[in-house]
Amino acid sequence: MECRQRHGDGASAISGTRHGMLGLLGVLAIAAMSAFALLATVAQASTITVGSVLPPGSVATEFTQVRTFFNTALPEKGANLTSPVTGAIVRWRMQDPEGGPFALRVLRPNGTGGYMAAGTSNPVTPAAGGGLQTFTTLLPVQAGDVIGVDPTSAADKIGVATVPGASYGFIFPPPFDGATVPASGGVPGQEIELSAEVQPAPAITSITPDFGSVVGGTSVKITGTNLGGASAVKFGDLAATSFKAESETQITAIAPATRKVGPVEVTATTLAGTSPEVNDDRFFYEGCVVPKLKGKKVRAAKKAIGRGNCKLGKITRRHGKPGKVLKQSPKPGKVLAPKTKVKITVGKS
């Protein structure tokens, strides 16, 4: 700008400013697109819907008592009456709720007509106007569990649809968490319009490579299921140096440094929990465990160094005499990279 003003070229100055602004906008646009592309590459966790498929034509219906409603039969194709997986409920929906607050409830059938109250979400209040409403939560669930809903008032309402072959039950009064109670009654030919999204717990099926140095830095491909949205990866008790959830079935992680040689369990954690330990998730840390060599003859020292996964380094002979090991470097007990050289000084003590 100063150069143009000195030459008195005002038009050039305006043009330059305009081009500068356009250039800046272009850079910002490219940056925004790059950020969007980066976000798009982050693996998102998939969910499974449990409960009603929310058929049309529901009627907002009073609970009439403060009691737990839950579906007991859902004939629609693709409907899951019970959770097919273990994990966590991350969202839930009600059609035409009125009043409240409401709480989502997890019920665990005991196989003899009873239900254990396995957990309850924080209470939520629906917006005025009804319609389909979605709420967030983080509620553990096991395979085989069903979902129910608790009102606050007998006048509270939820959408109920007439569906041949459907039915819902109720428990009065709502049970305390941990209690096992039978259903108090049921309504045939109708279903409550209640559903939940379950994020399955992660599982690891293999890791490649399954070994690496104690100094860390090994890039490890972790393969499994439901790995999208991973919030943590650990090698034993140590957090991975870094990791990226590339898809629902793969994470790439950098192994951290450790002071111990041997196997550790690799685990991945998501909102739905931590992957269970299995034989195929073990990572073996290799390293040189420096043995105590003082007082050993050279041949015995060499064997001990090899058993420690180290290598014999420089041998210094004091006064040219063979004798035994007088000094060593590194010191015994150190855990170092595999095949680290151990220097010894031998002679007559």
C-alpha cells in the first residue's frame, strides 16, 4: 500500500485491496473446507434402535397413575423389543409427550415374569407442542434389557399407537433401582411410542503388530467392532501416545514407552464402555533387561546378557588379565531398547 501511495496510483491501491480481500476470503474458504474434511474423517459411532418404530397415528394418552410404561410386544419388522447388544443408551425419543419431567428406565427381565430396575436416566422435560422429541443420556444397558418410561404426574401423557399384535405393560408404583418386581398389568393391541439408541460396547479382535519396543513409538493397527468415537486407548495401564479411530472397525495407535518387559492388554474405550480383555488384544513389550554381571566370568556374562535380550558391547580388560566382570554399563536393572549393548570391564579384583 505504501509503495502505491508514493507513486500516487490510487486505483491500483483500491484494486490491490480488493484482490487482497478476495485472496483472504479464498484462504478462509479453503481453511473451512479443510476443517470440514478433517471432521468428516473422524469415525462416528453407530447405534442400534431399541423400542417402538414410532408408527404414525398415535394419540397422546395419560398414564393415569405414576407408573412405569414399557412395551411387551412389537410386531413391526425391524423392531427390537429388547436390546440386542450390551452398551450404553445415548439418545431416547418419545412421541407426543406432555407434562413431565420424564425419566427413561432400563428393565431387565428375569425370565419368570419379573423385571429388575437396572437403571434410570436423569429426568427431562419435553418442549411444549408435543411431536417427536429427542433427549440425550448415557445409560448402561445389557443385551436382553427392555426400556420403559416413568412420568412425574398421573396426568402426564405419551403417544400410544394402535397396532395389531402389539402390547405394553406397566409397573405400579415405579420400582426402585435394583429392585425386581412383576408387571402390574398390560394393554393388548397398543404400543407406547418410546425408542432409544444404543451404542454397542467396543470389542478388539486383533492387533498388528502385537509386539514392540519398551521405548514406545510402535504404530499398532487395532481391529475390532464398535470402535468409532473412541475416547481412549490403553496399553495396560498406560495411555497410548496418540490414536485415531479411523472407522468402526479400526484404530491406529502409537504404543507408549514402558519400564516393563512382557505382555499387556490393549483396550479401547467409548461412551459405551471399555473393550473386554481377550487373548487377541495382547501386546508384548520387548526390551533389554540389563542383568547383574559383577563377579561373573566373561562366558557366563555373555549368556546372561543374551537372556536379557541385550548385546555384549565393548570389553575392557584391566591390565590385560581375563578374570571376572568388575564393572558394567548400563547398570543392572535398567530396562532399555531390545539389543542394547552392555559394556563390561574384566580383570582380577
